[in-house]
Amino acid sequence: MKRAWPVFLVFLAMGFADVVGPLVGLVKSTFALSNFTAQLLPLTGFLMFGLLSVPMGLAQDRKGKKTVLLAGLFLALGGVLLPLLSGMYGKPIEVASGDLTKYRIVLVSILLLCAGATLLQVCGNPVMRDVSEKGFYSSNLSLAQSVKAVGSSMGFLLPPLAARYVGLDWSILFPVYAVIVLVTLVACVPLRLAEDRDPAAKPATFGTCFALFGGNRFVMSMVLGIFFYVGAEVCFSSGVPLLMKEKFGLDQFGLWVSWSLFFLPILFGRFAGAAVLRTFKPSTFLKISVVLALAGICAVFTGHKAVTFAGIVLVGLGFANIFPLIFSITVDAMPERSNEISGLMVTAIAGGAVLPPVMGMVADRFGGVAGFAVPLVALGYILWVAVQQATPERKR
């Protein structure tokens, strides 16, 4: 644990990229945006996962995990410092009608923050496997994802606290993130990581990565599972605060309610999953998780307040372990290709860029509740993956 605590800080910093979910509603209100324009925020951030993941997986194969780790922290730090230098550090943001200059600064900030988080994802997940005992990778990755969920939760919890008790707005997130990322960077500088590379083995290339993706049905289906899962989670984390405000009239406390109904169950579910996976098979637990999430999304369509709230909790519990389960099942099946798989998996996080604007267009045209059809369809695909692909006999 003494060696691992800086890595857990890395997972905490990874979670900051998930601020794009709650920020959608906050920037929509601050800058008077449409649903579609506000959803460009996750598009801008998660696009970095699609563009950088494979190149960084290849760089990691050549330069090592620590190089990628430190580069990711520097990028994230630059991203959270940019709004501070532009005067956004907690004081209420004043915006003239039609002036989107500060919104564009926030977009660039999120781009850099998510670029850093991309690098941290690429190196962080394989590092966790390196420090895990045989048979405990899924469990330990779920525990690390629990720490990541704490970082994710800060975007929901800090803005209402700052507004209620000290009169500051949501941009207070940027100085808080900056301090934590800086501490993580300092903690990781002396960290020594094992680089288990066979000197005789040929380095991974774009060709080998995409040959693996295109030539192995198991890998392709699991990577697409990550794509649709992350897209569904970002849709949900951005859609629930809007639902609280527009459907149920919860404005000031909407983020707190959203967090307690969605991210708190994710946090609890990941801690519980770390224990459950010591006895449950990952493939079985994945099926159970997806069914819970699907049941919860269906409940949202009822429009009944109590049923909707219960459904959001079920979605959080179902979502809690889907990412680490898909990731660990795939890497455990082909550990010799872990760098390439990691690059492909983190590339698939670009689903968080693609699906939310689609949800925004559906919501603008048919209403906010109708937008939840997008994550519902995405979860339908993941159920197919869980049943048809993520089983021991289908791993090769």
C-alpha cells in the first residue's frame, strides 16, 4: 500500500475528467446555451480519449508507464490552471449577452484536462495490474475505480457547497483540482514502476493495435462495449441534473440530489464490487450489473418522481463496475497484449464525446426524458456483449 498510494491519487485525478457531466447543466445556465451546445463540452473533452489513447499506448510501450503518467499530470495541471489565469477561480462569472469567450476558455480547459486524463487512463489501468496479486486484478481495479468516483463526485458536490456557504460559483472547481493534481504530480515523481517488456519482442504499432481490433472479434466487441458504456454514463451524469431541474423543479440542490441518486450508488457499488469480485466470476457479475442498469433506465421513462429516483439509483449500482469488468476481463484474456488493449480501451472512452450530443439533439426535439433513450440503446448492446462475448469460453 505504501507504493500504491500515489497510484490511487492518480485515479482520483482521473475522475476530474468526469466533471463534464455536471458542468453541462452549469454552463448551460451560466452562458444561456441550448442542450446541444452545452453537450459540446463532453464532446470536446472525450474527443481526446479517441485521438490520444492509441498513440499514448504505443508511446508507453516504448518509453514506459512513468513517462506517460507524468505527461498526463502535466497536461491536466495546465488544463485546470487555464481558467484561473482567465479570472475563473470561484467568483461569480459575469457574462454579457451572447459573449461566449469564457465558455470557449472552459472548452479548452476541459480539452487539456481530458487529454491528461487520457494519458492517466492508458497507464493507470495496466499499473494496477502490475501491483495486483494473481486473481485480484478485477477486485483491485474496482477499488481504484472507487477512488476515481470520489474525484468524479467533486464536480457534483463542490459547486452547491460553494454557492450556499461562501457565495462562490462552480469555477471554484479549478483551483481545487489544481492543488490535488499538483500534489499527485509531486507524489509520482519518485515512483518506480516495473516495465515488463521482452527485449526481443517487437514494439506495438498502429498496425498491430488496429489489427488486434479488426482481427479479433472478442477484442472488438469488448472495446465497443467500453465505447457505449462511457457514452451512456456521460449521457446519464449530464442528463440527470437537467432532469432534476426541468422535470422536478430541483435547481439549487439539483446537483446534490443527482450525486446522491447516481454517483453515491456508483461509489458504493465499486467498493462493494471490490469485495464481491473476490468470490463472483467477473463475467457473471457483468451480466448482473447490466441488467440492473437497464431496469433503472426503464424506470426513468415512467415520469413518476419516486420511480424515477429509484431507477437512477439502480442505474448507478449497475454502472458501478461495468468499466473495470470489461477492461479486466479483456486484459486477463490477453495479458501479453495489455498495452495495445489499454490503448484501444481508452480510445473507446470517446463514446463520452459521441453519445451526449446525440442525447442533446433528441432532448431538444422530443423532450428531456426522451433523451434517455440514447443510453438505453447503448446498454442494450452491452447486455449482448455480457451474454455473448464476456465469458471464459469466448475469450480467445
